[in-house]
Amino acid sequence: MFSLARTTLTASGAVMRPVLATAMAAPARSLNLHEYQSKELMQKAGLYIQQFGVAETPEEAEKVAANMVFDEGSEFVIKAMVHAGGRGKGVFTNGFKGGVHLAKTPEEVRELGLNMLGHSLVTKQTPAEGVHVGKIMVAEALDIDEEKYFAILMDREYNGPVLIASPQGGMDIEAVAEETPDAIMYEPVNINTGLTDEQLQRVVKFLKFKTETHEESAKEQIAKLYDMFLDVDATQIEINPLGTLETGRVLCFDAKVNFDPNAEFRQKDVFTMHDTSEDDPREVEAAKYDLNYIGMDGNIGALSTAPIALEGATPANFLDVGGGATEEQVEAALRIISSDTQVKAILVNIFGGIMRCSTIAKGLTSALESLNLDIPLVVRLEGTEVEEGNRILKESGFAITTATDLEDAAKKAVATL
Ligand code: ADP
Ligand code: MG
């Protein structure tokens, strides 16, 4: 069964990198957007979003605030733009507390910008050293009466979208999931017939709104979120909080949207929004060549067409070259893997199907010509034109150890350490 922990884990994006198994399940890169980008998409989908702007300097933030038109007495909310959640309770490495703040005047907005921009924010979902904040969002703050939780998740077990709702939203949803799991409802939707009125009704009843006006407003927002979920090929839309106003309106105050990487071809506009500054630079470089790079903690670099388990050695990374790699891709792959100083040996394990072993061998030797590789390289080729591939490697003059199978390759790689 699914659990909320999974949503929050997915939201953090933190599980993707170190786990080889995850790489198998999701071979393509996951896409993270900043909250302001998700909110742009939500606006397009017809959801009501508070006025907002983005700034990269304190002065710019002040200007964004000064240019906003709303009722006298309204406040601004300033949020650090990092892909991780839990910002409200986060702490900056300069000691400044909180990645989400309220301000009354544009001057105050500038001062907050000064404390946030250029510093790193540490939250429950970031690495311990935090994430650099290069942008802040300045938005209209509204007086939230109650905070609810709402999400839509593409779920494998149900083979479709599941609505997840809790009347106890806000910044402690992880605690709710752990301590009072009954306060969370799961409503699977049949993707073919779509979301029904009965389902909407069940969800808003579970959310325990104060009035019927709130319920109607929530239904409208949820229906629009569901349509958007399908339109943008999302795998997750998480709204926490889904906040209520005393007037009876229900609005999305925070948004975390994840996308199906396999839909990139038809969601070009969404995918080009991706801010790569938080990504592993090697992952970004690999993506340029359509390669999937996964950084890990070990010392053997693996370039492989299939995930591999190395006996007695921990992989430092894993580079999936897919089924139809070109010579140029193989060269880029080797360059990226060896750029990691932790890598003490490289193991290449390729099953040449569409991609012939001779192509791999040529890619490897031409990469070696420009790379100056000073660590051992163990290569196991299998499949189409394997003899030709091994002959090219042997005659290249480079110190390449060839292996007959994966076990042999792993042993030889470990022996070089
Ligand atoms: P995070 O989930 O990363 O901590 P949120 O965007 O959810 O960040 O903000 C944290 C809290 O700040 C929310 O739970 C809400 O109470 C408050 N908040 C967020 N946006 C607004 C807003 N526009 N107006 C008023 N309060 C807000
Ligand atoms: Mg939130």
C-alpha cells in the first residue's frame, strides 16, 4: 500500500540518486519545478493563485513587492525557491531561521531577501549542507483560517491517480502520517471514467470544512487540479496547505508538482522550465547526451546497459547508456564517470544489441585517446560483434582488462583496488 511518507519522499527527490533499484524503476530523469513555476502552470489551468513575482536580488524583491496591488493592510509572503519542501521550518546556513516569511512593507521584503538570497537553506528534505537559494518568490499573503492537505499521486498499485486528503494539513503532515494515519484518506480514481461528483463529495466531507461554501470552493479547485494533473503528465501534485479563508474560499498556498519523465517529448514547455542549478552537475552533463547518471558513494565507476551489483565493491556511480548508444555517448559517459575523484576503477558492462560491441569498443578507445585515464578499466562486452569489439580493445594499445562475464568483470575490477 502507499503511504504518505512516499509522497513526501517523492517530493524531496532525495531517493532518486543513491539507489540503484530506483534507477531501474525510473530510468529517465525526474523533473522538479520551483513553486513559482508550478503556480504558473496552475494559473494556466484556471486555478486561483495569489499574485506573485520572483526575484534574484533584495532590490528586485523590493520592487516586486512595491508593484503589487492589493488591499491596504495586506501582507507579503516571501519564500526561498528550492526544490525541497519543509522550507517554513528550515534554517539558513547563516543562522537565519525559516525559508518562508511574512512582511508588511516592500522594505521589509528587501531585508528578508538579504538574509535569504545567496545563502543555503537546510530543511528536512535537503542534504545536510543545504541548498543554495538563488531566487525568492514574493507573493500576496492571505489570512489562512485552516490548513488542509491535498495531493494527487500516480499510483502503481491502483494503476492510476489517487487523491490523498487530510483535514490536518500544514507543516506537520509527516507527523500526521505517522501518528494519526486515519486522518488521511486515499481515493483512487479510474483514469478512464474520470473523477466523479461522489468522489469529490467524499473528499471534501473528509476534509471537514466549516461551511458548504468552503466545500463547493474546494471541489472546484480539486477538479481543476485533477484536470491539470492529466494535462501536464504529472506523477504528483501536492498542495500543502490547501488553505481556507473565512470568506469561504479555498486556495492552494503551496504546490509541489512532479512530472513523468517519459512524457518529456509532449511536455517540452514544462521540461524547459527546469532549473538545473540544484542538480548534480554530472547528471546535467550526462542528460545532454541522453545518458542517465546516478551518483553513489563507492569507488567503482559503472558504465552499463543494465544495473549491476558488484560483489565486494561499492559502485561510485551508475551510468546507463540505454539500448542505442552512439560512439559520442560512450565517450561522454567515460569522461563523466572518470571526473569523479572517488572513482578508483571503471567497469564497463555492455550488452550490445542495437548498439554493437564494435561501436562500444571504438567509443572507448577514442575516449581514451583524449582522456588520459590513469585508473584501471575493465570491460565486459556481450552480444552483437563481441569478438570484433574485444579485438579492437586488445589492439588499441591501451591497458584494458577484458572480462567474459559480469562476475569475472567485478572480480577483476575489485582486484585492481
Ligand atoms: P513549506 O511547505 O516548504 O514549508 P509553504 O509554502 O507551505 O512552505 O509555507 C509554509 C507555511 O507558510 C504554510 O503552511 C502557511 O501557513 C504559510 N503560508 C504560505 N503561503 C502563504 C500565503 N500566501 N499567505 C499566508 N500564509 C502563507
Ligand atoms: Mg507546504
